[in-house]
Amino acid sequence: MPKVYSGDLTRLFDISGKKAVIIGGAGGFGKAIAEGYAANGCSVLISSRKEAALKAAVNEIKAVAAPGVVVKYFACDASKEADIMACRDFAVSPNGLGGCDILVCAQGFNKKMWSWEIDTAVWQDMLNTNITSVMFACKYFGNWMKENNLEEGMAKPDPAAYEAGKATPGQGYGKIITFGSVRSIRAVGNGGNGNVPYNTTKGAVEMMTKAFASDLRPNIQVNSLGPTITYTPMMVGLLPPDEKVRDGIAAALPAMRIGREIDMVGPAIFLASAASDFITGSTIYPDGGLTAVG
């Protein structure tokens, strides 16, 4: 619920006591954000298709978590509707986090393909993973927030209307963070061409973020992070192996370096905190200045 704080930055950016679900939290940006949240007092549930990776990530997150923070995991395929519903039900149950204040959709993958060699199966898989799974997560967690994160004086939902699929007056609060990319707005990033499928999905995520922000008004803020080329498990396999070529990529950025996973943590804390209560439907580009120069 929006609150105004004056002269107390510790409260303005405070996420302690909150409960966050991070889809794609076993590695990359998702895991880095989970560690950042847990270190600052926010309980987290991470989700991914890979249970072994989730178990390992949970141990690493617990190692940096503040006292009293709960760290859980739930293995599922977020592109399957039944799976994401099961993830939501577990997350908000007493066995999970007991609720959800923050949703981070950090799932996604890229496979570089020139336009004349686009593989239909890979295209469909990318649509399912990068777009459909984000829609399912925002739909089911967003609706749960709207119906359940209620404070005194907030309008309560009409169960009959909810079951019928109609809009309800539920005014619950929450924060949703999706992951777009500089490729949402640039056909060619500093990773070159050959990204028609990936660019398409990230452009869709940016518009989806705006649409969910409008639908889930007034107390749920939905925003996106749009990173540039970054050292993540996914990107390492796509980066040129030649260090001189990588240095050239870095030199094109005002920041003069390739991004790191930790570069997403500060923006993700901001978008999860009261400091961003008047920001919704927006994209922040932690891109080392790429969008400023091209």
C-alpha cells in the first residue's frame, strides 16, 4: 500500500519483512536478486525447472540472508498454467512464505539465430518461456495480490464475480518486476544481429508490463528491468570468446564494462520498495548507458 516517508531513507527503501517470489531464481539475475532481497530482510521463494539448481541456490541464499529470513524453493515449468498455479498456491501457503508482496519474473533464454535460419521449435519454446510464462505469473500472482493483500478500508472482492472471471473491486497491494531488455527498443544491441526471436519476446514483455500495470491498478505497481549484455550463465555462452572482442563491446558503453548480475539488485530493491510507489508501467534500463548513445 502506498505510503509517504520523509527524511528516512532506511524506511523508504525498506523491504524487510516482505515476501518475494522469484521465477527463474536458480541462477543469473533471479538468484542475484534473491540474494539481495534476503540479505535485506525479505523472505524469498525461488522457482525454476531445475530442482538440483534450486537446492544449491537456496543454500547460497541462506548463507547471506538476514536473521529470520525464510528461503524456500518450488520446482515448476512456469510456461505451464497448472505449474504456475501450483507455485502460487505453495508460495502463499503456510508451508511456503504465507503470502506474496513481490513477484520477480526473471525467467527467459536466448538462442542466437539469423532470420533465415529461425527454427520453429526454438521460436515456440522462446515464446512460451519468455512471454507466456511471464503472463501466467503476472496473472495468477497479480490477481492473488489484488484479492488478498488488503488493508483496512480497502474494497473487498466479490467472490461470485471473481469465480465468473469478471473484474473485481479488490484493491490489494504488491510489486511485480519483469525482465525486458535493451532489445525491447533496439533491434541491434551490443551483441550484434541474429536475435529476431529474442528481440520479439522482450518487446512483448515490455508492452505486457504496461498492460498489467494498467489492469492491476491502483495499488500494484508493475515495472520492468531492461539490462544490456551481462555476464550471466545465459549470456556467457553467447558472448564472443575472444577477450579483445569483449573489450570492444565494453568500450561501446559509457560505463566501459560489460554488466554483472549484481547490477540488477539495486534497481530490483528500488522497484520492490515504497520508493517506487508512484512508478508503474515503466522500464528501467540498467544498461551501462547503451540506450543513451545509440
